[in-house]
Amino acid sequence: MTAKRYSPLLLLLVALVSAACDDTIGGAPATPTSPSDTTSAATPLSESFEATLSPGESTFYSFSVSATGPATATLAAVVQPGKVGALATPLRISFGTPVGEGCEISDSIEAPPSLTPQLGATLTAGIHCVSVGDSGQLTGTVIASIRFVHH
Amino acid sequence: MQRHFRSALLCAVAVFASACGSDTPTTPTTTTTSPVTETWTGIVGPGGTASRSFDTTQAGTLTVTLMSSDAPLGLGVGVPRNVNAGCRLTISQVDIPGLTLSIPAGAGSYCVQVFDNGDVVKQSAFSVQVVHP
């Protein structure tokens, strides 16, 4: 066998191996597909609201849950109107369902301000409410800031 | 000559085949970015406030320290307001330089606020260090 007989074979093998390395064999380069939008429903939504409370009062905020899932609420801040400094006054925060002009409470906790979730519940898809109210320790008007996370 | 060509042929195939390995992703180098330390400087006037927001992507401890100030200032940590900007404080105290506030927090948006508690006559420069996840 001579060099002339081997050269075509060598070229053929090199071509085959090179072709096997090409990711584009059989069509255009793979194009990343857009992710489906199914994750949006599972992404928790963070909301917050402020309420001005006097002794004995409570107030609530209604929101819509798009899919059943865990929800948390946090009493993030309590301050006096016109003041900056934080108060450590505990308040009652609750989850519930709007009924008439009120919020029918299903889960509730009394807690001082914090930056970690304090109240947890599983909420079904639909309209719910988060409530904040005096638990008996308010001596004057305060502004409460509540954060809640839900689906 | 034939033996040499056979060896060259095998060698060429081996070289090309080895170059044809799958593009297996290598494990990325893990860069530890938490905790994050930020230094914030500013000026507060009489009755004034100054606040700065930051985000955390994981739970952990927020620590703020009033590193320096021309006058005793209030220092606090809380959550950004939805309207009118500013900060609603979860914890606060009237601080002297060097004192620290720490509070556990989940992932989210937070703020640190410096405020005059009645001791600022003209204005007070300050420096605050914020450490967060």
C-alpha cells in the first residue's frame, strides 16, 4: 500500500470526524426557546400597605390571589405620625376573607415590628384580605406598615 | 512507509476524535458575594432625615453602624415607603458613632435611615456602614 492510497482514506476519516463534531448537523443551530409563561403564576407577589390606627381600631386591605399557595405577612414598622423613630408596639396582623365591609379573620398573630415573616397561611385562589389592628396596647395613633407575600 | 502511514492515520483520527468531546459545562467558580458591605455618607439638617434603600436576595442579618457623625443622630432600619419615598423604621435608636443595630430579615427591599433627633443645630455629616446578605 502506498501513500497515495492512504491519503483519500485519511481525508475521508478526518471529514467524518469533523462532521460529527458539528452541532449544526441536520439543521440550523439550536435556538433557545422562550420559557413558557407558567412560572409567572408561581412567582410570589410582594405587596405592602400603610394604615393609620388609633387605640381599638383595625383596618384591612383586600387583594387577589391568583393561585393557591403559601402567604406570609409581616408587621414591618410602627411609628407615630410625624415621627421617624420606630416603636416596638405589638399589633395584630391577620389574613381573612372580605365579607360585607369587613375582613373575616381566618389566621392571626400578635407581634411587634420585624423584618422576617410573622404570619403564614395557605391561601386559595380568590379575594382575600390582610388586616392590622390594635391588640390592646396602643395608647395613641400610630402608622403601621405591613408587608405581605402571596401568589 | 506503509507502517508510517498507518500510524499517521490512527494519530489523526485520535486527535480529531479527542477534539470532538462534548461541550460539558464546567462548574462555575463560586464567588461569595454575601455579606455585602456598603458605606454611605451624607448630611442631615435640623429636623431632617436621609435614607438609602438596598435589596437582599436571601435571608440573613442586616447590620448598620453609624461610623461617624458631627452630632448625635438617630439611626434605623426598616422598609421603603410605597409613596412619598422615605423609610418606615422597624428598629431605631439615637446613636453615637460606633454603635450598631442588627436585625434578622428575609429577602426583600430594605432601607437605612439617619435622622435628626433634635441635636443637629446647623447640619451634620455622617457615615454609615451597612452589611446585608
